[in-house]
Amino acid sequence: MDMIVPIKRGTARILYAGADGVLLQDTKSDAYMMSVTTHELGRKLLENLPKNGLFVCHQEFMLDDLKALSPNAEVLENYQVVYQGNPLPRSANLDFKPLNMADLALVTTNYTMDLGEEYISGRIADRELFGGYVNGEIIGFVGIHAEGSIGMLQVFDSKQGKGYGTALYACIINHQLSLGVVPFGQISVSNAQSMAIARKLGFEIGREKVWWLS
């Protein structure tokens, strides 16, 4: 799904497509995404890719080759999840709206992953980072990554344990469905909490893993 969405939204630059694999560049995130049936083809396709780029790998047998191409990259191992159901019930007491640049420091201070101010600013500018509000007070946020996946879920420490994470996920799912986009995400294999939320909401969990090298 992470490769299908860029193709459908018109941000995919197809570098190779055949019965034995696909290589594309998502021009919005600048990520190179590859899925191949053989190691031989994968190695051949990598010959024309830049070193130290942003890569998405769908086959574990290509990991060592990508690490050699980008030796300083951080490797993130994820499960891919896809939602193909109907819109979800929305929490009556949760307001959901796009954040603005005045919220930048709030996000960078509270988000557990260091994505950098430039990246967060881009998500806000594209109106793809949303806050959840209860009685006018922000309780957390969730968004859409540049390549189209749901992510950046964060409920503030003082607001955890109240079901707000699930409520924010439901809101972003409904937002994507309203745009005609299939909601999908990539959840770290170590993130049991987010995986539990995804299962609760009805996401389908991919059998295979996906690796990001950034």
C-alpha cells in the first residue's frame, strides 16, 4: 500500500516496473521504494540509485545491499497496517483540526521521535498534522507522513490512559476516507501500544515487514 498510494496520488516516479518487481521514487518524500522477487534484480536496480538516500525495502534479502549503499542510515523495522473498513464512530468530546505554525514548538517538544523542525513544518504547511482538543485544550496530535502513511501519534503524558490515542487514530482514518484515500500506516515492531490500537480499530496487519533506511 505504501507504493500504491504515491502512484494513485500522482507523486510516484516509476523507475522500473515488471512482473519481477517495482522501483519508484515518491517525489513528495524523496523516498525510493522497492519490491522485487529476486536478489539479482534488486542489486541491478540499486546500481542507479544515489548513495545515502531515503530507502524503503520490502524484502529482507535486500537489506545488506541497501545498508552498503547508505552505511550511516538508521534502519527502522515495521509492520504495515491497512484499514479497508467503513468510517469509525467519532468521540463526541474530541475536536479534531489541523495544527498551524504556532504549534510547531509544541510538536517538536512533545513528539518522542526526532523528525526535525523542517519536516514537522512541512507536515503542518501541508495541513497533514492534526491536533485533538478536549474542552479547548490540546491533548495530543496525529498526522500523515510525507509518503502518505498515518503516523506521528502522540498523546501528552498527562492525558494518557483515557482512550485519546484510539480516538485520534479514528479521526485520522475518517479524514483519509473522506479524501478517498486508503488509510495505512507502518508501525515499529517494538511499538506494542500502537499495534494494539491498530488491531482494535480493525486494521489488517501485513504478513511481511517493511524496512526504512533514513
